[in-house]
Amino acid sequence: MTTGWSGVFPAVTTQFNEDFSIDLRATQGVQDALVNDGVNGLIVMGTCGENNSLDPEEKRTILKAAVEVVNGRVPVVTGVSEFDTRRAVAYARDAEKLGADGLMLLPAMVYVPKPEELVAHFKTVAAATSLPIMLYNNPPAYRVNIGADVLRQLEDVPNIKAVKESAPDPRRFTDLINTFGDRFDIFAGLDDVALEGLMLGAKGWVSGLTSAFPQESVALVAAAARGDWVEARAIYRWFMPLLHLDAEHDLVQSIKLAEQIMGRGSERVRMPRMLLTGARRAEVTAMVEKAAATRPTLAKKAA
């Protein structure tokens, strides 16, 4: 059985007050606005949500608030990004109690596991919950690859249902589908390989820059779904300078700055991240302003 998830799932940001405490109302506002703009689901407390900069109780408070504001309109999937398996299990259990619709499960942070350790981590967390799980593969960021050898050992885990593929090589989409058929729902997870992933069979897109330009993101996926590659390519080419930001180390700061420029949120981040300054800030600002000034005319067609 698959998740039934498809379309655009933005990795939503966590909003902070001036003292860097959680601004829960603003965080809910960002989430609500994205749902109103037509996204198909939310990833709460992924990388863009600064998961590993949050205290355990903050994570649970944010998730509870997200479930409340979304109110069943779209699936709420929460990141499970912990330093060890014990804490990942505890959060997975609490996420289910708090009403999450699914988990995006990462390898344990910092330690680089051997394949058998990676498999054991995923199986242990999956056994602790009945929620559907999307595994998050991002070899450049986490220094470990969820390869076919690992996925083959997880085929019989019923609630591991999807893979967010953030390797920069689009051949991965075809290789995974050729190897596993429809056993796993594949999602494009790197913004500047999103259209390639959709064209090659990904069910959807876990996106960073959607937080700044949700309508264009929704239109891109809708165009791909109906096979309108002319429109899809036009949107993608317009979007690409910004989408490249998702592959940079300062992606969170860049995406939150883009949100702020577009009037959708605040750029505040928790240390060790710091606000963009100098030439980099000017560069990202100019990119966002150019994108805002040249937004494509979107076709009003049903997917």
C-alpha cells in the first residue's frame, strides 16, 4: 500500500520572535498560508524548519500547533531528525499521539552509520509507530546513502512507504523505480532536480522554495501531472536561479530571506545559522526581487 501522497509538500519554516523563542502564531500563519495557496501537504520541522535547533518540547508544541491549524486539509508530515535511535523512537511515538499524518525519517544525526546500522535505525523507529514513513535520502548532507541494498532490507516493513530522493543525480529516480516498481512512493527532494524527478516518475516534490513562491510551485507540479511540458519548462526555467539555493549550505537562511522579501515570514534563524550579510545577502535579494518582477503567467487548468 502507498501513502496516497502526491504533489507539492513544502518543507515549512519555523518562525522565531526577536529573542529567538518560537513564534507559534507566525509559524501557524506560514503553514496556513501555504495550504491556502494550494499545496498538497506540509513537511513540518525538516531542514528548513530547523529541526536540530529545536528543543524536544518545542518540536512537540510546533507539531501540535501545525495539526490544529491545518485541521485535516492536507497531510502533516513531521521530520524525525534525532541524534540517536532512542530519541527518534520517542519522537515518532509522540508525533502519532499529537495527530501527525506521517513521518519523514532521517538517519541519526552526526554519526555516519554502516548499512546494517542504518537499516536497524529505520526498522526500530518504524516498529514504534503505525504512521506511514518517508525516508529522507540526502548523501551530500548526511554522508550516507540509502541505496538499493538498504531499501531491499526494508521492503517488508509495511509502514515504510516513501523515499524523498535528494541525491543530485536524476538517474536515481529511474534506478529506484526499475528496482522496486511501485513499492515505494518516490518524491523529488532537491529543488533544482524537481522537474527531472517528476518527469521520471516521482509522485511529488518536497520543496524549499515553495515557501516563497507557492503558486508557481503548485502550477509546476500540476503542469507536469497533465503532461504540459511547455508550461512546466517555462516555470522551471524562471524558477531555476532560486531553486539552486536549495543545494547550498545556507539554504535555510536563503529560503527564509526569500520568504521575508515576499511578505510571507521572517528571516530569523537560530545559531549556529546566522543571517545572510554582505555580498551573499545582496545576491540572494537580487535573485528574489528579479523572480518576483518576472513571475510567469500561470495557466488556469486543472491537473
